[in-house]
Amino acid sequence: MAQTADQPVPSSFRCRTCDYTSAVAKAVCPRCGSGGGMSPEPAAGGHVVDFVPVLFPPENLKGLGRYVSVLVKLDTGCQAFGVFRGDPERLRVGTRMVVAHVDAEPDVPFFDVA
Ligand SMILES: [Zn+2]
């Protein structure tokens, strides 16, 4: 799948040598000059905008069983759909969430209550 502007996981990029971060990957770090490259980093967290418990997951998420689909407004200002595998009773609009991890396959962020 091609990386497009509306990819589901808004990321920043962090220098592998220092902690410089940028919205775009750079070959050479402008802070420390390291040519070691930058690694993508998912947004750290955000707040629940909407959520819906999913009883019948789509084909690509079948392995999850029941989960909660959450729409999270990230600290970066973007909104992203993600997966919360806990009790939907713990979620409210505005609940603080953090990105637990991002799986390459399926390409969705997993959120946890902060
Ligand atoms: Zn650096």
C-alpha cells in the first residue's frame, strides 16, 4: 500500500542519534549532523473524539476478536482511527489515549487509556 497524505498513522520522524524530531524524514539530521537516518515515530497520544464497540471485526482485523474502534484527535492535530482492546466502559469522549503500539499488519494504531 502506498504511503499517502491520509495514511492512518500520522507520524513524525526522530533522529536515531539525538532526539531531534521532524514532520518529514531527513537523510541528515539538521541538529547533530548524523547521517544515521531518522526513524518514524507514531504520535504519542490524543483524546477520544468518538468510539464504537466492534462485535464483528472486518476481515483484516479478525484476529483481534471484539475490540473498540476509536477515533482519536492526536496531539499533532490529526485525527486517526485506531483500536482499543479494553472495556468500552472505560472510554468517554475526551478520554486521554496513548498509542500502545503500531502493527505493520494490520496497519492501525492500538490505543490504550492513558
Ligand atoms: Zn540528530
